[in-house]
Amino acid sequence: MLFSPSPEKRRRLQLRISERRLLLMTGDSLAVIVAVLASLAIWARVGDRDFDPEFLISQIHWFFLLILLWLLLATANDFYELTVAANRINSLQHLIAINLQMIVVYLIVFFFSDRNTLPRLFILYYGVLSFVLVGIWRMVNPALVGWASISRRILIIGTDWATETIIDAIHKEANSAYTIMGIVGEEELVGHTICEIPVIGTGNDLLGFIMRDGISEVVVTSTRELSGDTFQRVMDAYERGIAITPMPILYERITGRVPVEHVNNNWAVVLPISGTSVFDMYTFLSRLNDIVLSLIGMAFYLLLLPFLAIAIYVDSPGPIFFKQNRVGLNGQIFRIIKFRTMIPNAEKFTGAVFAQANDPRVTRVGRIMRKTRLDELPQLVNVLRGDMSLVGPRPERPEHISRLQEKIPFYRTRHVVRPGVTGWAQVRYRYGANDEDSLIKLQYDLYYIRHRSLMLDFTIIIRTIGKVLKMGGQ
């Protein structure tokens, strides 16, 4: 039986996913500001200083530095993912991790700074207060924003297998953000259910359902299968301010992936949104960013090289480095460089196969290096050569490419950009161990290709740092 909301609930705002994330970030930032202000007040009182405007102005840099550090660490720890925010225990675990990482960052900076330049007591006060205030905000924010906490009510038009896919995605990754009020389909299917969601009527009844259930968004799984009457009702809804969203677009918003298996031959859903332009500065700035950060990373790499080389050789005598053919930009073959993490001649009897979780071929040192991603450091040489970028789809082996291109639609599309040391799939998904994992990773890669920007690159780098700190590699 369909739920019919009261007039009071219908008037509540039904926020989009991006708006909910912005609300979370705003609340966190305000909590950090209050924590900094209260910490400065305590610090001034303990130090017999006057807590006045002049004192605040002299310490104003802490507001900017600590808000920036908070947002960076929160992003790296997926603190703004709705699946995390909707679970209080999960939120608390992430909050603890963020505060511990903040302490580590401060201690590193403190160690290399003049002992009189950084206030130890102030940071202690701030660490405790920010943990408490952000924790309170995250625990009670449904009550604080009750006017906007109602989930977004949607109707789905279509009864094909894409309908099952979007319902499953909503239930798994955005259950608190969306409520599916029903499915609109063919007359003969009315009364049936798809993934426990009822088919409530046909396209002719669309406006009635929208008015009755306070619908704010209509999701269309396939425009090709819409009848003329249903299409007219969809346009009527659009003229009344109802958002009309194709299924692949909503799937992207929820999962950060492109559903390649559901777009048929619709290249517009796969290729970059903005296309290319001679005035686009992204390519130049991205390459400049690659060179600058790689040169900085090379200093760290050369510092660790002697110690890592000794550890690799002592644990498993053989070559220190591992080189292998990979497919890069426009399908060009190049030699990737990594620290060796497997026994020598690991594929002598198996041939070209995906690495598995708990792969017996991985050495003890190699297992640690994979978790911390230290084995990827030599790829900075590939970045400086131009074979790779810091951020992009991970380069795959030619032996796998030929097979995957036959099995997975649009697989070759990932070669329109330079491969990366890290990528959207690496920070959002586990290690790929089979062709099914390759499909999901391609969905993430295509999302990156469609939406790539300096901001997305920066987000991926920050999340990669978060995975390294948590030893989340494989």
C-alpha cells in the first residue's frame, strides 16, 4: 500500500544528494569554527591574555587553516558519503579516524617547526572540542534540520532491467536520501512488483500520482520505450517543476559510476560532458600539476629507495623493480615501473592473470607495500615521461584488454585519457580480481572521464592519501 504523506510533510524540502552533502559540510565547518573560537578563548584565559578583537585578529589564520585541514581529512575519509552520514556508528568511527589523522599531521608539522611557533595547548583544546561538536552535529543533525530531513520522493517510469538496477543502487547507496513511491509501466503489469516496488499505474495517471504523493523527481529508465501519451504526461510534469532524470544520470549521482551495460549505443552518456576545446586549460594545468607533484614525490621516493630495496631483496632475492607492458593513451603500449611485490617469475606457470586477495605469490614485504601503495612510487618516472598522469584510469595489460573489449561495452573508452597512478576506481572500489570487477571499475573510470576536472583530481589525490594512511591498498 502506498504511503500518502500529510500536507505538512509535503511542504518539507526534498534535498538532492549534492545539497545534502553541502549541508553536512556547512554544519561541520560551523562546528569547527565554534571549536576554534572556544579553544582560543580557553587558551587566552589559561595564558592570562585578553580575549578581545585584537587577540582574535592576531589568531585569525587558525580559522582558515583548521577548516581547510578538516575538509581535506573529511573528504579523504569519505565523511561526506551519505551511506556513512546515515549511520551514526559509522560516522563516529570515521570521526575518530579524522581526529587521529589531524593529530598526526600536527605532530609532523610540530616536529619540523620551531618549538615556539605552534601552540600545543590550543591544539589540544581544539582537538577535543572539534571532536565533541562535530560529533554532536552528526548525531543529532536529523533533528536540527528536520525541515529538510525528509527523503526525496521519486517515481520510476519503465519496467525494464534498468529499473531493477536503479532500485538496487538506491537501496544500497542512497536509501536515506530517496524514497521510491512506485513504478509507472504497462497496464498489464499494474499490481505486480519489481524488487518489492509496486507498479502503481500507467503513464496516463502520472500527474495524479505526482500530486497525491508529493513527488519531486521522475526517473525515466528508457526514453525509447515511452509511448506518446506517457511522453506527454512526462512533459506536463516537467512544466510543473518536477525534475525529469534519465536513469543513467541518477545512477551516476548515487554511485559515482556510469552504468555502461544500460546505455545501449548512447555515446552521449559515456563521453565527456563538455567535450574538448582549444580554450580548455585543464590539459595544461593537469600536466603542470603532474610534473610539480611528481618532482616533489621523487624526493620522497629517493629518500626511501635504499631502505625499500634492501627490504625487498632480503625478503625475496631477485630484481628490485618490476616492469610490465601496459596500455596507455590512445591504446599505445608503454612499460610501467613498480617495486617488485611478488616472487620472481610469478607468472611462469599461471600466465597473465589478475592478482587475487591474499595472493600466495605476494611476498611479506610486498604485502605491506601494496597496503601502503609504496610499490607505486617508481611510477612517478612514468608520469614525468608522459606515459601516465597522477590521476586517471589504472593502465591494464594488453593480454586482458583484448578480452575485456569483447566482453564489456565501451571498454576502449578508458584509453581516451592518460592512465593514472591512482584513480576514481581505486579510491571507490576494492582491488579488481576478475572480469566482473573490471566492469565495475570501468563504470568508475567512465565517470571520471565524463566529469574530470582539477577539483575531481584533487579529491582523488586526497582520498588516496586517506587510503594510504589507513593502509587501505591491496
